[in-house]
Amino acid sequence: MEYKIISGKGWTPEIAVKELEHNVNLLIKEGWEPIGGVIVTSFNENVYQALIRRKSGS
């Protein structure tokens, strides 16, 4: 299994969320699965999502 954390960045939370949604959707098409909820930081406008990709046959 592989594990990855990706982020969305923007001048506003709305822009950051849209970027994260786009990136998560691209990775879902490559076999990645989001796990857990979205992480929102209070010190910047970034949002984060953890994903896993299972090995073939798992």
C-alpha cells in the first residue's frame, strides 16, 4: 500500500478547496482512495487530504 498527503493552496479557502477537489479527483482516477477527512489549517489557506493506493490483488 502507498500513502500520500496532497494539498490545495489559494488566496482564499474557497480557492484552496477547489484546487484540492481537482487534485483528489485526478488521483482517484489513478487508483488512489481518500482516507479520513480534509485537514484545514488556521495559519494559512491550505487544505490537505490523505490518500492510499492499494497494491494490485489487495
